[in-house]
Amino acid sequence: MSAHRCYVRSLYKKALYTSLDWYPNRASWRPIALQIRAEFEANRGESSPVRIQQLLRETEDVLEEYQHPLPYKYPTAPGGTKYERNRWFEDNMTIEYLL
């Protein structure tokens, strides 16, 4: 897979995750996700390198503009509220305690 395809795919995923920060309810987020997909699909066949670079720059600018001030983090992910909450217990648990 080319570097360009990987970059466009990462922009697409970043757009979806950014929109999910603003719409945490999947039912209200789904139309936004479909709109994002339609915008990416509309420019899929673009072949002009200058136009492609312009589209990528515009997408980066829009993502930066719509970045959520408090992005959603899963509780057990690094930076989440439950991250490593039971770490001591998990590290020190042995079979003896289970019997």
C-alpha cells in the first residue's frame, strides 16, 4: 500500500474519531460518519497532484478547527479514568489467593 493511501486512510479515521468526540451517541453520529465518507468518496478519483495536496491541506485544517477540547478517552485506555486502577492487584495476584 502506498504512503499516500495510508495517509488518506489515517485522515479519514481521524475525521471519524474527531466527529465521534462531538457526537458520543452512535445514533446521532452515524449520519455525520456517512457525510464524511461521502466527502472522501467524492474526491476519490482525483488525479491532479496539486489538487490532491490542496484537498489534504484543507482536510487537515478542518480537522484542526473541529478538534474537541476534551476528546473522549476509553476508561481503560492510557489517560482514561480506570487506566491501571487495579495494577497492583493484577501484578501481585497469585494462584494461592484464588484457592
